[in-house]
Amino acid sequence: MDLEEKSLEEIGDRCEECGAKLTKAEIEAALDSGGPALCTVHADEVVPVGEEDDGFGEE
């Protein structure tokens, strides 16, 4: 079993959510971030961990 950490060197040319063809910029963004391969629309929907709005505002 290979436990060596591997970097993402290749990525598909289609969005993993909707299947849309990715632009060169979208592919480069996925490579820079380590994936997943998402179109601009779906990449904008990704919320970093800890930044979700839980509905409990600070008051």
C-alpha cells in the first residue's frame, strides 16, 4: 500500500457537479487549490469550513 502523499497533477476538463466544460482558468484554479474540478458557478457555492452561516447570529 502506497501511503506517500501525492499532488494533483492532472484534472478533468469537466465540472464534477454539472459536467460543463472547464475553461483554462477554472482548470488552473482547481490545480492550485488541489481540486475538485468545478466550473465558476459551482466553485462560487463552495463555503470554506468554519464560515457557514448557522442561522444563529451573534447578538
